[in-house]
Amino acid sequence: MAKIDPAEVVEAVQAIAAWIRDPQGEAEPTRMELARAVRLSARMLAQESPGHSVEVRVPPFVAVQCVEGPRHTRGTPPNVVECTPLAWLQLATGIADLETLPDVSVSGTRAQEISHSLPVVRLST
């Protein structure tokens, strides 16, 4: 996989920052804008916290493996964080954390470890 440019991640997330902050009050981004921000930020997490112990899933856009430790090779991974695109972007930007978001499923003893690598990008004010 190609190295992710942090500036590209910031650009993609900033393009939909108003919606990430206020999804009820702002127009939803296009599918293409949303997919770009989700994919780049998740891949940035995997780049910054390499490994195969935790799988982060943001259907329908991306799934990445991260966090150093035992490699998972078959079936459902033991450590999974799965969330909606909005929940992921709120985690990735530091607006919310794993404990406060209702649209996040965390399973496995090591899944919480992604918190050490969040936020991936901070939103400018």
C-alpha cells in the first residue's frame, strides 16, 4: 500500500469538517467526499500504528489492521472496532472517544488500544 500523505488526510477531513462537527445541522457530504475522508484517515491510522492485532472496520468504505502484536490470519479477528463513517470520523478527529459514541462496536481485549493512536487528524477551528 502506498504511503499516506498527512496533508491529503487533513484536506479530505477538512472538506467535510462542518458535517463531522454538526451532522444534524449541516448538509451530508457526497458519498465520494465521505469515502475519501474515511479511507484516508483509517489508512493513516494503520500507517501510524502498524500491526495486525486490531481490525478497524468502517463499512462500506474500509477495513484496516493496526496495532502491533499477534497477527490474525483466519476468520473473524479477535479484536475489532466497527463503526459508522460519522462515528469513525469523530474518533479520528478527536471529537469523540470510544467510550462515548453509540455507533461503535468494540470487541476483544486489545481493541481499545487504537485509542493510543487517536486522533489521526485534528480539525482546525
